[in-house]
Amino acid sequence: SLFASEMALVATVTRQVEMARTPSGAKYVARQIMATEYNWGSYQFACLNRLWTKESNWNYKAHNRRSGAHGIPQALPAIKMDVVADDWRTNPVTQIRWGLRYIDIRYDTPCKAWSKFKRSNFY
């Protein structure tokens, strides 16, 4: 039934969110989304991993008091993540989805975003 498949989807999404609350789980979820939605493989993940490790250590609660940047991708201003969902303060998957979308739109790939970060210490 449609209800059963919707419930299964909700359970999967909930599991993904719970998993992404740890850095290793967040990396796993990011790698999945990158592969299925952007067709980015391990080479691009290696760049993303360096970038977001520098930015937040993959901690969805990471907050820069000076700039106000927030979350795994250190969105600035953080409210920009509203375009994905308004639960960005507490949902690491929303943060990951926003961060990948931002990289895709602005830099095309995580490796290009990482190159920019290495040059200027922000992306």
C-alpha cells in the first residue's frame, strides 16, 4: 500500500538523520547522497571530506560565534539552508543536502570547492 511505502520512507529518512548525528554517519550519508543524486564518487568524496573536516569536523552542531556560520557545511548566513528545509538547526541531513547543493551550484564539484578553500580559507 501507499501508506506502507510512505512509512518505510519516513523510517529510512529518520534512520539517516539519526545516523548523520555522528561524524562517521554523516560521512556515510553524504557519500550516499553524492553517489545517487550527483553521480560523484570516492575522488570527490575525498575532497568533500577534507573540506568539511576543516569547516566543522562533520559536527552538525558546529557554530562559529564570530561569523554565525553553522552546521556541517558551515553555511553563512545559516538561514540560507531554509531553501532545503527549515529544520537545518537540528537536522544533519538537511545540512548535508544544502551543502552539496551549494557546492554543485557554485563550484560544480567538491574538488573545485576544496581548491577554492585552500586558496582563501573559505568556499
